[in-house]
Amino acid sequence: MGYARACSVALVGVEGVVVEVQADLEPGVAAFTLVGLPDKSLIESRDRVRAAVTNSGAEWPQKKLTVGLSPASVPKSGSGFDLAVACAVLGAAERLDPAAIADVVMIGELGLDGRVRPVRGVLPAVLAAAEAGYQQVVVPEQTAGEAALVPGVSVLGVRSLRQLIAVLCDEPVPDEPADDRGRPDAMLAGLMVPGTGLGAGLAPASVRGEGHTPDLADVAGQPRPRKALEVAAAGGHHLLLSGPPGAGKTMLAERLPAVLPPLTRQESLEVTAVHSVAGILPPGEPLVSRAPYCAPHHSATMQSLVGGGNGMPRPGAVSLAHRGVLFLDEAPEFSGKALDALRQPLESGHVVVARAAGVVRLPARFLMVLTCARSVIDRSTVRSAGVETWSLVSPLQLARL
């Protein structure tokens, strides 16, 4: 009989729970059982781990194998448990020293050839491990910079399971050449969710690939709206911009993040954690240092604004705009239900999303900028031509205009 354990992290929203991955080998018919509330992608890790171990030159144990994920009451999802499962199995088979992996947190997906692929949410996972008292973390090489942002944690970035086995056994580390054939790295596909764009929480210049960052210096004239943006950025005030099409409302809103103060270290970690979980953290930029900008379309649903989705709730637009700007263009076109859902994050700076799979608390402290045509505002309040700046009415009142 063999037993070993390793550690990984289960993410619930943007908060992590350290999970013990326990492997037990017993005499009997060769079988692989995975228990502990795994989801579909985690159940499939049985086949990925078996192929990765075999193709890494290690022998797969031909015994009855049971892998338990503890605590069993916490739902686990994603492929980030692969690396911990593989090491726990190898420890139970005595290929690795069980004592060497017992207190090591391992996060990463395994390819069938044994390569370690990056996963989303590495920063909040390492933060949870550090808060739980763990000091050693193993992550994919591509996300080592993101994990290294957490102080007091020793981070090891590996390219393959072969390299990790060699490090743990104090053997010569094999060289794993990087794929530099002139095309995008397929290993980074798991970090970015396809379809993310300007409205997904990134700064406008980051999404467009432009070298120039939007700045108020680009705006000609408009002294009153410029002053309004400066006052809003300095005092944390929300804005309602009213004016005819083409007056420059959207252009002004896009330049508000450039006026906001630089993010502090703690704020940068909060924003980076949300973007990492959501899958919009650009590769090669482990730390978000600028205020984010999120501009959802007016057809966005309430769930897309405040968070939701199938299973465990995912961050919505209000969380992607955390410590930045949430821009609602043509705000009266949004549904009244969606606008009224903004009341909680505006008042408390966070949003609590309850679903059957669990309750998630997501950060949502942002500046909101709304625009509308002047016709939806009472004519008696209209002053002069051009873009007008107004104090923010409640979202529910705006939906009734």
C-alpha cells in the first residue's frame, strides 16, 4: 500500500481554497478513481495525467488508485489540478519522496506529452496558498512572473513534468526547448478567453495594439467636460455626459483612465487577480498597473454586468472595471433590471452573486460614466450646446427617463 499527498488550490470566484490532493494505491484491479466534487474538466484529468506520466518516462502504477480532493465539500473545477494529481500518484508509487511534495502547492495543466500548460487564476491561487502558510509553489513557466508577485513565496516555474521530477529527485534537469517556430505559442491559449475586446476590462490601447495611450491631450477644446473628468478622477465621482452624437462623449470617457491616479501595489494585485480569473490578462504582463476600462454593449444582460454564468459565478463587467472605469454608452438603452443591479456595487464596492453552485463575493469599486442623448434629459436642465456634464442620478431613475 502507498500513500502520498500534494496540494493545489480551488478558486471560488477570485478567492482560493487550498486543496489536499491525496493518492492511495492498493492491491487490486488497475483502476483510477477521482473523488471530491470534481467537474467535467477535472474528471478528464485521469486520462491526461496517465498519458503525461507515461510519456515523461515514469511507470504508471498497475494497482487500484484512488485520488481524493480534500475538503470534499468544496466544488473543484478546471485543469489546474493535473500537476498535483500526477505528483501525488508518483509519490504513492515511490517514484517521488512523499515528504518532498507534502507541503508544495502545484498549479498547472498537463499535456499528453508531459508539458505543463498555464491556467487562469494563478495569482489569486498563490495568494490563497500564501495566506494558508505555504511557502513553496510550482507553476507553469509562462505564469511564474504572475506567481512571483506574491511576497514570501518561493516560486518554481517548470516547462514539463520531467523537469519537475528531476528537481524533486535532485537529478539533472532535462532541457525542454521552447517552441519558437515563428507562430503564436499554443501553450498560452488557456490564459486568454477568445472574444475579449475593448469592453472586457482592458485599457483601450492594450486591446487595439496601438502604441499611443489615450490621453486628454488628444481632446481639442471641450474645457468644461475636461474639467469635469479631472474633478471626477480626483474625487472619485461618477459622471453622466449628455450631448448629440459625435460631440465626443465616448472619446472623453476612454481618456478618463489616463487621468486616474496610478494603482497602488495592493490595488494592482486586486485588479490582476480579477483579470487572471476572467482570462483577459495579457501574456507577458503579469501585473496590471493601469486603471482598467470596461465598456459593455447596451444589450448586456444583468448577469454579464454583475457576474454569473453556469455553475460557479464568473466576474462580470463591474468586477472587470474594479479600480477603474465602467462606461455605459447610451445608458437609457440598458434594461432597467440591469441598471438597478448596479445599486449594490455602487454602494458597497463589491457584489455578492448567489447561485446554486455557491455564493461568490467579487470586488467592484469603480467610477461609472454614463452617456445619453440630450433628448432624454428634461429640457429645463439643458444649458448650452456641446457635451454637458451632470451629477449622477440613480440607475433606476435613469432607466425610467
